[in-house]
Amino acid sequence: MRFAVRVKPGAARTRVGGRWQGDALIVAVSAPAVDGRANEAVRRALAEAFGVRARDVVIVRGERSRDKLVEVDADPARLTTLLG
């Protein structure tokens, strides 16, 4: 499944959940947005939240943006729960 993500780099702690302007899932990561570290942290955080491996989380669009399109092969019901 593909879904929108809003990333908050440099957060105090890593957290997945909540909505950003409609249907985008909020992912807060402690990693800074430097040298792809935030992207890797987003992949790891989403993998943990969906119960898949980090390599199974693909950033389809938005590598250099806070707004991303992500693809994960996981249960869509879990996304609904995380969006709250």
C-alpha cells in the first residue's frame, strides 16, 4: 500500500502516529535531516510500526522533502489505527 507521510526530523523522540493535513501519517524522528539520516530513521520507524523489515519500506517520492510518499506491504488496518 502507498500512503503520504509528513516527517518531523530532529524530534525529541521517534514517534509514529497522527494526521497531518488530512491523510498524511506523521512520523517524528530524532535524526537530523542531513545526509539521508532522517530518511533512514523514517524507514526504520515505519518498519517497526507496521511489523515489517526496514528494507520493505520504500520511499517512492520525496527523498529531500518532509512530505513523502511511502510504500509498505502491510495490513491497511494498521495504517488506519496509526492515523488515529
